[in-house]
Amino acid sequence: VSSPSAVSMNQAGVDDDNWLYMSAVCYLFGLHVHQHTGKPVGLVNTNWGGTPVEFWMSKDALNTCEPNATNEAGGAYNGMIKPLLNMTIYGAIWYQGEANSGDPLSELDFQGLPLSRYGCHFPAMIEDWRQKFNEGSLGETVDPYFGFVQLASWESDIHPASVRWGQLAGYPSLPNARMN
């Protein structure tokens, strides 16, 4: 293996390759952090394709946007994020949104323009994760970086413009009043 950050393995005889999956975005982010800090980087991959942002939100975060919400939020949060809250983290990479691309424009942004509920849910989830990782790590996690990938229009039935606008919380750039 030519790269010190790569791990070689023999995949012969493996029938289920789900355990082999690592997000390229996650890997390249970790490599970038390592190259610029010289510090070892551990990567934790939690993913579940085709899930909406609400699935990754705690009930507390969802109630920030929808008081007394009764929908099924938190499945991935409870099973894949909550068990990690005692870890010290320095950042997270988010690559999601396809499942929310059809959300209705039910909110208004700071200019009074239509915004999907993603514009409330995404910032609320980030704020909630930051708070809960800080509490769970006994203050060791302090305002972790939260990067996200904006979706391209590569499928004809997915219209990610509303998700991209929601990821920016209805502002034209970052950081802004809702996203920092």
C-alpha cells in the first residue's frame, strides 16, 4: 500500500460487502485534516441511504421546528448517533438530502421567500448534535465543524434546489445567522 492512510485487505470470500463501505467524502475529509494538522484522524461512518433528515434528528431537535411533533423522527439518531455522544469529535460531514427533495415549501426564509422544512430541520439538527456531543463528551467536544455536500441535479425526479437552499437556511452564503 503506497499511502500511509490506506489499509489493504483481502476481500476474497466476502459475500456481504456492506461492512467494507466507507464514504469517499468522509475519507477525503479525514485525509485533508490529517495532512493539514499532522494528527491522526479516526473516521466513524454512520450512514443509511434514502433516509430523510428527520430520521437523524433527536426528538428535541424536531420539536424545535415542530412543537409536539408526532412523526417518526430519530430512528438513525437513536441507533447510530446517540451511542456515540460520549466521543470527542472535531467535525462531521453530511451528505444527505435526496429523500427531502420533495418536501413542501412550508417555511419562510429571512427574506420572506418560500423555504422547505429542511431550512429549519437541518440547522436544528446541527445545533442539537453540537450541544449533545458537548454534553456527552463532558465538554471535550467544543463547537465541532459541520461540513455538508450540496446535492447536484443528476436525476430527473430529484429536485435538490430546495434542499440546497434549506442547507443554507435560506441565506445566500455561509456563515450566516442560522448556520455557522
